[in-house]
Amino acid sequence: MSRLDRTRTSAHQLRPFFSSQNLLNRADGSAQFDFGESSVMCSVVGPSEVKLRDEKLDKATIEVVVRPLVGLPGIKDKAREQAIRETLEPLVLSGLHPRTGIQIVVQTMKDDGCILATAFNATILALLDAGIPLKSILGAVTCIVDNNSNEILLDPTTEELANAKSTHTFVFDNKSSITSKEEQQESVDVATLYSDSTGLFSEEEYFECAQICYKAVQAVHGFIRTAVQKKLEKEYQQIHS
């Protein structure tokens, strides 16, 4: 099947990645992540003083604000805030900073599909840039089941999303890796931090989407590790130059 996105020849091909860190002076950490023409910027402030009503005695309070490309936040943005916050809360070692707050602001810069996955990847880069202690890093990928061919397409554009029978976004941590085929499904189950599916699909299609996204997210994990490593090397050179 030929894709509507002519820049890719394979159904399981991701768009090019791009990232940049330490972009905002007034934030403790910031990052931009791009999936092709989809771009999200994220800033992190904290751990810092928090209002008494939001204070937690045994851990930090995590606040997530999602801002759309234009206009005021809507229901979809509030749902994304909840998804990001609930996925990050068990990942962040918030017990090391009790009675403080960590504010995460996610701003859509360009939208050409897969904004939720792009937002997750931008958020983890910003947290790493801010030096927030984490149990592991996450990576997110979106796929669709095409309405005409029933083929699974990775990282769809807005044009491809309009022709989707179902859409699936998966977030995986980097603790588990693909081993033998028999152990692959178990690895997928263990590594899944969050999944969001809409549309009509069978149980078999759902698990096939999960496995394809799990394989693809290994490239995202590798890209995030490389981006952070290059940033640290650059800072080291600046300090010792």
C-alpha cells in the first residue's frame, strides 16, 4: 500500500525526529520534540514552593498544563493533561522532593498528527533537562488502522488520520527490551505505561498495534538517550573550555 504521506514508502516507517533542549531561560528545563511537521515545546519549573492547598507531605505535586496551537484549552486538552500527569506521577521520584511542586507546560507549535505522542516525548526531554529524578524514561508512538486497507500505519499525518478506522497511542518505558518472539507480548505488557485507543477495532488488531508500536518506540528511546548525551557532552565542553 502507498501512503498518503509520500515522504515514506513503508507503513511502519516513522517520520524524522528532531529535538532541542534548554530553550527557555525562565524555566528549569525545556525541550522541543518534532515528529516530522508535528512539533511540541515543553517547559518544566520545579521542584519549587507550592501553595498550601496543593502541598503533599510525602511527595511533590505534579501539575500539567496543555496549551493548544490556537485559542483556549478545550476538553481534548484537559484529557491530555490528565493522561500526561497520571503517566508521569509513578515515573517521577517525587518522594525525593516532598511539599514542593513541579509544573509542566506543554505547548503545541505545529500539528500534523500524533500530537499526544509528540507531547509525551517533549515532556520527558524537558524533565531530563530540568534534572528531575526519574525511574525510567518513556517513549510514545501513534499508529492507525487504515479504513480502506485495514493496514496498520505508524506515525500518521493529519491527512492519514482522517482516513483512520481506529487510532492508537502507546507510551512505553525503556526498562524492557524485545527478546524472543515468545517473550515479546509479555515485554509489551510490562513496558506499557499508557494507551489510548479510539474507533472500531478488534482485540487482535489492538495487540498487533501494540507490538508494532513497541518495536518502533525503541528508535524513540535511542534518540532521546542520544539527545541527552550530546547535550551533556556540550555542557561539559563549555565548562572545561
